[in-house]
Amino acid sequence: MRLGDLLGMSLSSLFKRKVRTILTVLGVAIGTTSIVVMISLGIGMKQTLLDEMENYGSLTAITVNSPDGGGGMVMMEGGMSSSSDKDKEERHLDDALISTLSTLDHVKAVDPQLNCSAIIKCKGYMSWVTLYGTTTEYMERQNIPLGDGAYPSSESELQLLVGNTVLQDMSNEKTNKTYWETGEIPPIDWMKDQVFLILDTERYFNAGQQDENGQTVPNAKKYITKASGVVKGAIDEWNQYSYAVYCNIDALKNTLNREFRGRTIPGQPTRKNGKPYKEIFYNQLIVSVDNMDNVSAVQQIINDMGYQTYANADWIEQEMKSMNVIQAVLGGIGAVSLFVAAIGITNTMMMSIYERTKEIGIMKVIGCRIKDIQALFLIEAGYIGFIGGFVGTLLSYLISFVINKLLSGGGAEAMGFYIEEGAGGISRIPLWLGGVSIVFAILIAMLAGFFPSLRAMKLSPLAAIRAE
């Protein structure tokens, strides 16, 4: 019997029993919908978690600190590793280390970061800020969103890239009140107004007083700077760059050397005799790896060199394992519905065999092959699986849309998930999942119809013809 004949006969048999077929298809559709929606929730939660992590930093970046936490004493999660004083003095983050790390396999780039506390003043307002000196290439690679202007590129002149929420902490010098107390945004236009930067904060606050040697503390120097750009976003719109003030690292090093000539730069290590080093050491190095799968290997190499490291991949891997378990549980819950639907398909096929016993006997008597009879019932089951899977997939997209709409108003945040505007939502159904769900429904349906088809094959032709 030709395949076309088998397909036609199977479809015709289904339409002879419309109510039973519709109910069976409905069971498959509900089962498919349950699985797809449950899996989509798992995919959505995993992707939402990854999106949140990307807001905190790259998933392929490794932060490197010296054994004592770096010149700025940056404490990393997990505590400080123990090392001798000699090791601490020898292992600083410098240009030589950058050259060494750059030669490691899978390392795309190594970017230094030099951080220092500073005071910025503008139009009668002032605030403490952390000044992050880094390379222009790093800012471009991180794709720091610009609301206005450009990244600071001058290596001789201090130019600032100001975070969009820095204005929140600018206090009025007369009233000492900030945006948080008044609700009023300081009338500062970073791209137009003149900005004063104070690096020697200790002199600024102690100016005119007597130091430990009885000398009068001189006034701190104020550097006239300007903003090269502003991070994109409103004053109350948070991102990982919003509170930061960035500048070119070479310009910062040159300015610090001039400001603290012959003195120890705050946050920088000193020799055993208390004198400063001639070289400025970095607070952190950001090592960019080519792929997330290679982060752990590169991180281990750097740890073996005696440096502290931290990467988002350290705990994102654990979070992904937890999410995989949740996704498996959700998928299992949905699979129960499809299992029940498979029982319904088996029942439908068995009933069909009982009702068509004589038809099966006649087919055998006239010479129809046993395999064709089995194929006939398997194709019928496959039709049920295809129609049910297709309808279930369409229902899944509809339910996913409704879920995302309901949670877009703050429901996701109440569940512990922050979904950015324009993101895919908490329920995400990729194209491959829709296709796989239909194929899976067909396979389950044909598997459910396999045992009834065996019964049809084993029916005795004469007994089948005699059956009422």
C-alpha cells in the first residue's frame, strides 16, 4: 500500500469519530501546552538571571587583585588569602603583570583600573566620588551607554565621564542637603558647566590647621576639569555605571604624580621604610576571556601565580545548576499532562481497533501487508500528536504572552526577578522549543499507538471477519 493511501485512510478514519478525536487531540494539546509553558518559564528565569548578571559586569571578565587586596585594599567576597609580607610587597598589579597576563591562552585583553577618592564641586554643589581611571578601549569594549558626549580619551588632561545618578549625591554647600532631602535636581549641566576636582581630600578638610609637625596644612589644589560625556539614563535610573566617574588612566596617573610629588598617594602601598614607590600600582586588572567556558581555567592560572581573582562566572555556574534543576522540575510537571494524554491516545486507538475488527480482517484477507496495517494505526496516532502538538504550541505562545503581560507591571519584581524594559519577559519560547514540542508530541502519540497497532497486527483474519 502506498504512503499516500495510508495517509488518506488514516485521516479519513479520524474524521469518522470526530468527538473522540477532538477530545484526544485536546488532551495532547493541553499536555504540550503544559510542557512548553513550564520549560519557557525555566528558560525565562535563566535568561533573566544572565541579563541581571550582565548589568553587574561581563560574564567573561576576571577581576584580579594583589594578595593583600590591592593598593586600594579592595576586599573581595570569600575573604583574603594569606601570604607573607614579602609576597605582598613583591606582588603588585603593574605593567609587567599586564604583559604576562596578556600572553595567556584565551585572554583577549587586560585592562588596568586605578581608583581614588575625590571631591567634585560645581555651581555651589559638591560630592564625594570614586574616580575610576581606565583605558578608553576598556570603556568602548564595555559599551558604557552614553547619554551625551564621548569617552574621555586625553592622556594629558583630566576629562570625566559622569554617571547619570551622581547628581543624587551632590549636596548644596550652604544647606548641605541633597536631592534625597529636597527632591530637587541640582541645576548642573555636566557638558557645559565648569567642574572642580580635588584629589587631596585630606588637605581640603584640614587646610589651615596644624599638622603633627606643627606646620600649617596648605590648601588643596583644585583642578578645573570638564565632562567629556554623561552615562545614559535619568537621575533615578540605575545601571552598573550610574554612580561612577570615569577618566583616562594615564591622565589620572600624571595628575596624581603631580599632586602628590614626594608624598604617598592615598591607597597606594609603601615600602617597608614607609617611603612611596616610584611607580603607581593599579587597584585591579580586568582580564577579558574569549569564552565563558574558559574563565575557570584562566582564573586558576592567575590564582596559582599568587593573585586574588573574582569572576561572575564563579557563582553564575552554581545559579545555572539550580535553574536547571528548577527547569527539569517544571518540565516534569508538564510531562505528567502529556503522559495522561498518551493514555488517552492508547485508549482511542484500542477502541478504534475494536470497532474496526472486521475492517482489519478484510484488509488481511485481500492481501494487505501486516506492516501496512500497523503503519495505518501509527499514522493515525501521529496525526493526533501533530494536531495536538500544533494547537498546544499555539496555545503556549498565547499563554506566554499573557503571563508576560501580567508580570510586566511589577509582578516579576515581587517574585525576585527584575526584567528590563524591552527584554523577553519571564516566559520565553524560542523557535526551537516550538518545533521540538510538535515533534515530541508526534513521537509520544505514535509510541502510545504502538501497542494497539501490535494488537491489530495479531488479529486472526477469519476471527476478525466473523466478529460482530
